[in-house]
Amino acid sequence: MLQLAFIRQNRDLVVERLGVKNFKETNLVDEIIALDEQRRKTQQENDEISSRINMASKEIGMLMGKGEKDAAEQKKTEVTAYKESSKQLTDKLNTIEQQLNDLLVRLPNLPSALVPKGLTPEDNLIIKVSGDEPVLHANAVPHWDLIKQYDLVNFELGVKLTGSGFPVYKGKGAKLQRAMAQYFLELNTNAGYTEYLPPYMVNEASAFGTGQLPDKEGQMYYMPEDKFYMIPTSEVPVTNIYRDEIIKEIDLPIKMTAYTPCFRREAGSFGADVRGLNRVHQFDKVEIVQIVHPDKSYEALDAMVAHVEKLIQSLGLKYRILRLCGGDMGFASAITYDFEVWSGAQKKWLECSSVSNFETYQSNRMKIRFKDEKGKSQLVHTLNGSSLALPRIMASLLENNQTENGIIIPFVLQPYFGAVSIN
């Protein structure tokens, strides 16, 4: 959530940056400023009345001490009237503050100055393309045929058990999933990230804190009886570990990693993009999260991008890095880098990671702060990234490493998988 003082002091900048994100309701900025002015005037009036109540109460004591009961009773009548006015102003203030909060949560985060303008994924800026093009044999097929051929994933069984988009991994398919997760986690923990295994369901406060609510209600699975949401990513519970906490500056940065299933309704998805493992409703992902000093968040962002790049390079996959344009960014993000791996048989790029800096947007919602050297509380910056989402990595590995005699397992995964190939 944007900070109210920043909006009030930087109105034109806020409107301009929201325009880069193609946010249409920029009128909300002026509504927020006007409502905040009303809130401040109401608060001032209430403070003045509180001061009068305090003064009148002292006078009552003095009058009673002098035996001037009639004058004291008159002052009591004044105090009663003041208190009624104060109650009305307090009620008005609470209403204004609720209206103000309702407007503030509708504003997305402001994009960084590094974010390019644009409306669609075609406007994203390609930062880097690296890796060798896979050379496939003449009879190469896409991964949805490979998983049937080698009995790695059963989508029909997933439909029977749950519904479309819930794959059942089995045999060597399940083992490859486990191998990737173990390898990804090991790289993360070796890089200084502490591993967590959080709940797979969160409450409304947690979903609000990271920006999933009120923006992504339609994409999350909800259990109304308990008012819990299935997590769309482990970023949600992991970042919320420090909600309402004041962190010691010396403890920054805080680096966390987690491996969890993720649940997304993906409403409106259709066509070739959802075939096989390209888009599913439940998938596994390893996440990295950092909570950092605001002066060091872009340095942390660069380090996280480099970390994910190293991980993909170790798998031998061709990849590219994109800096997302304003129109393709998430609601809560200030800047996002996407990683895409090349799918040899499909002849297309598949997104496998997003690395984002949220600056103070999430920490303002969650009230995650630290005390600086002067003892003043400041909001931290939060960042997260996928390292990595497993389904599309698995799809690319299967397609790019297929031979006429089987599928070669990348060298770095072989110790975890326990074999050099799937036959």
C-alpha cells in the first residue's frame, strides 16, 4: 500500500507513475488527498475539543475547591456538550479513515523509474538471451507426449481425483519433481537463505499483506467456512512471518526460502498455452524472499536475479531475462524481471520465474519495520522470486533433453534423481 504522506507530497509524480502502469483510475489520487485533508481538519477539531474538555475539567476541580458549586455544575454541562461533540467527530473520523483506507488499497504500487512503458507482454524489454539452442532428433515431440510415453504424469487421473489442471506425478516423474526441489533448495540454502516449510493456507490478513487481496480474489481458492485461502505462492506465508514486527537493523537482510505447492484458479486460461504442464491449477515451486534495508533493495534485486540465472544455467537450458513493462507488471510490484526458458519441441518461451522488488508496498500493509541508528522506525523493503517453478522447467528439460533412446537428466540433478536418464 502506498504511503499517504508520500501521495500528499508527490501528487504529480504519483499520477505520472501510475500512468506508466496503465492504471486508469488516477482520479483516486485527488480523492485520497481531498479525503485526507478532511480527515486532518476533523482530527484538528477533535483535538481542540479534547483540549477544552481537559481545561474545563480542571476548572471544575478548582471551582469545587472554592465551594462555587453552581459555577462547577455549569462547567459540567459544558463538558457534557463537548463530549457529545467529540463523540460525533470521532465517529466521523472513523468513517473518513475507513473510506481513506478503502481508496488506498485500490492503488497499485508505483513502478520504478527503470520500468519501461508498455501495455502488453510484447512491450517487455529483453535484457539478455543466453544458452544453446537444443538440437532435437527428427521424431522429437512436446512434453505432453513424452509424459505419456514414459508414464511420468497422469492428467486423466487428476481429473478423476479433483478436476482439470491437477496433475498426478508418478514414478520417475514424481522422482524428478523431488530431485529438482531438493537441488533448488540446496542452492538457495548455500546462498544464505533459511529454509521454511509454511502452512499451505493463509488467513485474510496474510493475503492482504502481500497484495493478493483485494486484487486477486478470483485467482485464489477460498474456504468460506474458515475464511482461509490456499496459497498462490509461498511468498504469502513466508513474507508474513514478519508481519507487525520491528526488526533490528543489524539483522537485515533476512533471506528465506520455501518449497510448497501453489494453488491458482487461472480463470480464463484456454488454448495451446494450457496444454500439458504449461498451465495447471496446482504446481510446486521453490521461492526466495528477502526483507532488506531500503537503501540496499536494488542491490538485493540484482543479486536475486543473478542467483536465479545461475540456477537456470546449471540446468543447461536456453533462457532469456525480461524487464516487464508497466502494463504487464503485478499489482504490488515496483519492478519485475521474468525468466523464460526455451521449449525445444513447442518452439516457444515458457516463463519459469519472476523476481520482484516491492519496495515498501507490502511492508506498509504488513507493518514490517526496523529502527535506524537514530531510533526512528522505518519500513523495510521486500523482494521475492521463483527459484524455480517446477512444471515449465520440467517441460523444458523433458523436451530439450529427449533422445531416441530416452531423456537425459541434467548432470546437476543426477545425484538427486539417482540416474542419468529416463528410459
